[in-house]
Amino acid sequence: MREHAADKTSRTPCNRVQVLRQGDTACLRLAGDWSIQRDSADADAALQALRAGSARAVVFEASELTGWDSSLITFLLKTLAQCRERGLSVDTAGLPQGVQRLLGLATAIPERSGARKTLKREPFLSSVGSQTLALLDAGRDMLTFLGEVTVALGRLATGRARFPKAEFFAILKTCGSEALPIVSLISLLVGLILAFVGAVQLSMFGAQIFVASLVAIAMVRVMGAIMTGIIMAGRTGAAFAAEIGTMQVNEEIDALQTMGVSPMEFLVLPRMLALVIMMPLLCVYADLMGILGGFIVGVGMLDLTVTEYYQETVRSISLTNLWIGLFHGAVFGVIVALAGCMRGMQCGRSASAVGTATTSAVVTSIISIVIATAIITIVCNVLGI
């Protein structure tokens, strides 16, 4: 809100507020244009002068006031609060009628004590305890979710689950063919990088031919699955969390439960099965694109012939490495689907909670993929495969 006095626009006082002494009374003379864009140094100085004085009453004089907005109201509220603290009487009759009405509205209801937000530093032990309890609650929620998914899988295996087949095929397409462009690009570049890094070292010994073995084994055994899992975590897992989280905000999941439809069977199962089916296929495709990237470096930079590179690649790849890579892909598909769906089901009831759930789904998926890769690698090393 902003008001102007048309007959005072030609007068421009040097200070917007002055504190004048009239015996035991302090007169605050307001002048000029009070707007948010103006500097408030003179207002702060006036409050300090009023605080340092020994007046018993405060009056206002606003004949030279040319314009005002909310900054004047803020200053007056600070002045009234200071006067109340010191027990001074205040007369606001000299203020414009609009200012008096706004002050009346602002002071009609007293401020509730404790309403202002204050920063409290939590003790170290209390902080550790709170984080520990939060971690335990998160673990319990995760186990509960996994148990519900297991029950839903059991119902699906016995033919009792209410499974939306049309939505399943739509999700299958989203997780499969629509993900091919980004998987192609990333896998090709990873193969190029592996081949180039290997060529720098192997060329020192005249063993450029083994670049084909390096790229083939790395991509087929683990790198193709890892890169595909990370891509799907950022692409599909985040989409799952956002979709289910939005349904949680719109109370659609509550509606499903009211109608007697299990959200685990209707929402989680089709997404998890779609990723479990498509991830191994995407991993095979990523392996091929990574080998193609290594082929480009080997033939284009290392002067290897197409036949030499092909024969070395075929000689390096074994069914054991291929099955290990496919197992990685299936496990990563389960992880990405469960992380995305779980964070979506745990989403709050606000728009910001959807973004938080999406971010948490991606972080959870990537961390779980790395941990699962380490566990599978250790197990394969123990088994000698």
C-alpha cells in the first residue's frame, strides 16, 4: 500500500524523521517519502535517540510527510514496541488517518509468545540419538516395505494378485525401448574411455591388441550393468518416485486402499517386474555399445584391423562373465524399482515432498547399486568365478 500527499510533493526534507524535545514529551516529526527503496539509516538513528532520551510521552507530527508505504508502518510498530517496553505514553493523533487505521489493525491482536522461530543448537549427544532413532525408523520402514512386496509377489505367484496388465506393458515400454538412446550414448562413451585408458598403458609394451580384451571383459562382466543401473536410477527410478509420490499427495493411494485394492500389487509389482525383465536386456545392449566404443578406439587409433579386434573380443568373452553381468542387471533392476517405489510410497503430502522423494530415490538406488556390486564381486571371488 502506498499513499501520497499531492500538496506536499515540492518539499524534500533532508531527514525523514527527527526527534524533537518538548519538555517531558518527545515529538517524532515525519517528513519526506517513506518507501522501502529508501535507506533506513535515519529511522534507526531516531530509534536510538528515542531510546537514549528521558521522555515520558511520545507524539507524532506528519505535516511534511509526502508519501508512505509499509516501511513507515514497520518503523512505527518498532517505535510503539519500544515505548511499551519503557512505559511511555503514545499519542498517534498526528499521524495520517490511513496510518492510524493500519496501526490499529496491526496491534488489534497481541503477538503470541513463542510464535517467532528461534534457532536452537541441539546438544551433540541428543543429535546423535535423534539420528540413530531416525536410522532405526528408516530401517524398520524398509523391512516393512520389503515384507509387503514379498507378500504381493506370493499372491502374484498363486494367481490372486490384482495385476494391471495394460499398465505393465506401458511401463515395460518406458523402461525398455525409450531408454535405448541414453543407454547407447553412455555405454558407447564408457567403452571409448576404457579403451583409451587401456591403450595409454598397453601401448608402452606393444600390447595394443589386449585393449579388446580389457573392454570386452570389463563391459560384459560389470561395467555395462553398472552404467545401465545408474542410468535407470536417474531416469526410471526417479520417475517411479515422482509418479507414486504425486499419487500420494493427491490421495489416490488412499482411494485405492479404500476400494480394497493393494497399492503394492497395483503400483509396485508392475514396475518391479518391468525393470527386472528389461534390465538384463539393456545390459546386453550396453555391453554391445561399449564394445563398439572400444572398437572405434582400437581400429581408429591403435591401427588394429577389424578381424584382429573381433577375434580378440570373442576369445576374451566367456559365458561365465556374461551370466555374471546379467545377474548384476537383474539385481540392479530390483534395487532401482524398489528404491523408487519405496520413496514414492513414503512421500509426504506436499509438493516439496515429491522432489525430496525423487532425490532420495536416486541416492538410495546408486548407493545400493555400489554396495550390491561390491557384495557380488566378493562372492564371485570367493567362488572363483
